[in-house]
Amino acid sequence: MAALHRVDRGDPAMIRVQHIRKQYGSTLAVNDVSLDVPDGMVTGLLGPNGAGKTTTIRAITGLTRPDAGGVEVDGVNVALHPMQARAQLGVVPETIGVYDHLTVREHVEYSAQLQGLSATYVDGRTASLLAQMGLTALAARRAGGLSMGERRRLALARAMVHQPRNLVFDEPTNGLDVMSAREVRREIRRLAAAGCAVLVSSHVMPEVAMLCDRVIVMAAGAIVASGTPAELMQQVGCATLEDAFVRVIGSEEGLN
Amino acid sequence: MMFLAIARKELREAVRDRRSLMSGLLYGLWGPLVMGLALIAMAGHQGDVGSVTVQAEGASQAPGLVAFLASRNVTVAEATGDLAAAVRDRRVPVGLIVRADYPGKFTTSRPAPVELLHDTTWTESARRSAHLRGVLTDYGKVVADTRLVLRGVAPTAVAPLRVLDRDFATPGDRAARMLATLPIFVLLAAFIGGLGVAADAAAGERERGSLESLLLHPVGRLSIVGGKWLTVSLVSVATVTLALLTSVAVMQHPRVKNIDLPIGLSPIDTGHVLLLLVPLAVFAAAVQLSIAFQARTYKEAQTKLSTLIFAPMLPGFLFAFGSIEPAHWMTFTPMMGQHVMLTALVRGEAPTVMNLGVLSAITLAAGAAAWLTAAHQLGRESVLRRANG
């Protein structure tokens, strides 16, 4: 994939979340959360179950409308222009739902069509993406017969079909074997190196330490710490990111 | 034109999955075949019984009765074995027992006992016994009249009333009663055709977890539902068309053609029915999607949509049991209007272009409202919750 060039707006944050708040009934899911996901690096979003990670990610993708605050993707207000914002985003959700009766190639082509890409462009783009994700040999296979790792790579191909400059991964290596997880992590690093803004939500601490340039820790709907993994460990005086995480959130509850 | 991409994908999946598609289409095929068989059976069963042979015990004691029966095309054959058991076991539809005291009582002008053996729960038995009872009654009247004349009494003196029974029903008329169920049957085709595909396109998408991925694309909710609506509508219309074409083929069968039906499903009749049902199928597809998007699983959607099938049957039942009488406003109400017009069509009354156009427009508008409702469902955050989430 060719290096991506961004319009220099004098502001490196490509995904910007500002003071969002979301309440479901009596439960405050997210309270005054602000974060930036800058270009060219992988930002990790950590937190125990119920910390508000999924709500924050859904607010970024426009699937959840915050009660207060706002989200911008490449300067586009998600609440006001959700279609424009989604066109700038590539998202790999935690649940990889596939259509059992469509082939791998048809999945990618379907996503390309939904992104509004021209028919002439779709063929070439599909072929190159399948090759990039190691799915060429599986192109004609129906998705119902794919392994979890193959499904995850297919989801990655679908999320990248329109060459988005902002990517969001929700638990990207969940359920993958060691080799598949390595491949996915390598691809995420490559995307960041190509200049993309990458947000990764994960529970796996060694993975976060290995993959992320910056880490944002959420607990009980709020951001409780942020910085590089080294900075976090240094701040709380712990030798591992996992220990630092536990110290920051104040308990071991919710750790997987 | 994102909705076309969605429609293509949904159609491709439906064709490859087959189960959802075939369950609907098979209704369009089997329904008319079953109806054709019922038409033939009904026309045949309720027609003239023609020559009848009846097994009897003790018939030799009543030669006059046997001769009278023969004159009415009822041949009496002496039973072999236990006649009552034969009727009870449904080996023989009707039996006649002339009791041993018949001759003595007959000759002394007392009521002479004959037993008519039959089974009212067996259509053939009921039909033949009714015929035989009529002939026996006639014989009794002939004998009674003769006895009165011999005693110098005019038979008319003891018959103040003479009821003449004139049944104008032809076999075709009787079959037409069966054909009166046609409106309910074809209305059902519009609702059953796309049921499985709608359940899969909406609730199936939620169950698989693919709905979130779909919503992450820059495609409006109206387009998403629009694409699915187009697919379900196509399948529903295909089912209705298949049901009508099969009905036309059934009507062309020689045994059905022999029945003098008031409607033959001519090309014009077929066109009218199609014009009535296409908007209804489109309406049904939108309603089914709006309901299916509220279900988290395919099975839950199927259960909810199955209850919806009773909706098009409701007007028919209400009319049949006299709960309500067809009124003018019903002509312009989706489902009721189609039922009223189809019933009129079966009676041989073609709908006016005006009525047809207004009803179709109202039905399509109601479908559009259901489409907006389904799109609204997609905007709710709860739609992202899965069966286990």
C-alpha cells in the first residue's frame, strides 16, 4: 500500500473526541471523555469491561449519538455528517459477522460498492487487497467455511477497501491463533507507518505494549490515564503495563 | 444507487440459501394444486350419484321395495357377511337391512321396519345414504297413497302441503363455493412468499453480527432498508405470480374445465389479480421488514411474522361469519380492499380502474410508511444488540 498523504491542517489529530457524554437510563456509560487519535501512530484504548470503550468507539463511528460533546473525523462532525465521516473511517468491529453464502471476493466487492467506489476500480482494488491479506487462494470460497483468523483478515480487507486514513480496531486479535494475531498486528503497524491514524481497543496487555505508541486508559466511563506505555509504567512505578493498568484503574476487577 | 447493491447481495444470498426462498415459492406451487384437487373432489362429490348399488340383508322379503329401488337406479345386492361390520369398518358406504318382521307388518299396514346403515363422518357414506333415504321416503309415499285410494280416501286430502324441492346448484356452482376461498389463498401468497427472506435480511443480519459492519458503511438507513425491501418484494411478487400461473394451469386441466366455473382465470382475470396483488406484496414486504428488524434472531422473526400471516385472513373470516359487512371504505383499505375486490372478481365482477388505482396507491403509501418505520428501527442503538448481547 502506498504511503498516504494528508492535508496539513496544522493539527495532527485526525480523530478528535471532545467532552462526550452518554447515559443509558440510570447508567452513565461515558462521562466527559476527550481524546485525540493522531496520524502515523497506534493509539490504544484500554479499560475493563463496562469502562465505556465500545460506547466511545461507537460514538466515533456514528452508531451512537452522544448526549453531549462531539466527535470529528478529519474535521468532519460525525453527528452532523455521519456519511462523510464514515467514508473517512475503516472500522473492524469486535464481532466479525460474515454472510455465509457470499464468497470472500464478493464480501470485499460488496463493501467497495457500499463505499461508492467505481466498478472499474473495484476489481483491481479487490484483487490487490486479497493479495495483501493473504486471501487470494480463498477468494472463491464462501465465508461460512472460513476460520476465525481468515474472517478477521477478511474484515480487515473490507475495512480498508476504500483506503481510509483513519482506522478503528475493536479487539483485533480476539479469538485468533498466534500466527494470525501476529499477521494482524503487523498489518496494524504497517498502516500506522503509512501515516494512518489507528485506534485499537484491546484487553491484551502484552499486545498493547507491543503495538501501541500511546495508551488511553478508561475506567467507569472516564479517562483515568494516558501516555506512552513507558510513561504509564513510569508514572505508577510498575515494571509491566498490566501492573500499571491495574494500579491506574484502582482494582483488578474486569481484567480478562 | 447503494440500495441496488444491497438488493443484489440479498438476492444472491437468498438464491444460494434456498431454504428461505423455497419455503415461500413452494406455497405458490402447492397451494393451487391442492385447490385444484379440492375443486374436482367437491364438484364430483356433490353432483348426481347416478346408479347406486346397495348391499342389503333380507331384501328378498321386500320384492316391491327392491323393484321400486331398481326403478330409481338403485340396485340391491344381497350382502355377504356382517353388513353392519362392513359399514362400520368403512368397507361399504351404505347398507340396508329389511327386518324379519317386515312382511308381516307391511301386509297388515303397520310401519314395516328397514334399517339404513351409514356413517355420517364419511362423505361418501353420507352422500349415498341421503340419496337412498330419499328413495325410501318416495316408496313409502307411493305405498301410502295406494292404501288411501284403496280405502276410498284421496291422497291429496292428507297432504295439505306439497313442497317442491328445486336445487339449481350445478356442480360448477358447488365448486365455485370452494373457489370463494381464492381471495384468502392468494392474499396469503403475498404474505408467505417473502417471509423467510425478510426474516433473514433483517433479524438474520442482527443474529450474524453483520448488521454493525453494514451500518459502518456510508450508506443511509433508507437505502439499506430500501435494498432489502426490493429483494423481499421481488420474492413476494414471484410467489404471487407463480401461484397465479399454477392456478391458471390447474384451471386448464380437463377435469377442472368440465366444471362450469364462473371464473376461468382468463388472461384478463389473471391481470386484474396481479394488479391487485403486486402492491400488496410490496406492502407486505415492508411490514415484514419493519417487524423483523425488532427481532434479534431469525427464529424470533419467523415467530413474529407467522402471526402476521393471520392478518390477510382476518377480513375473509369476518365477512364469512357475518361479523362485518363489506362497506365502501373497505375498498380502499389495504388487505380488506384486496379481499373485497378479489371476492367480486371471483363472482365475475371486474374492479374499476379507479378503484384499483386508488387502492394500489394507498397500499403502496402504507408500504412506504412501513419502510420509514423499518429505517427508524435501524437508527435505534438497541438494534446493535444481538441475541447474546
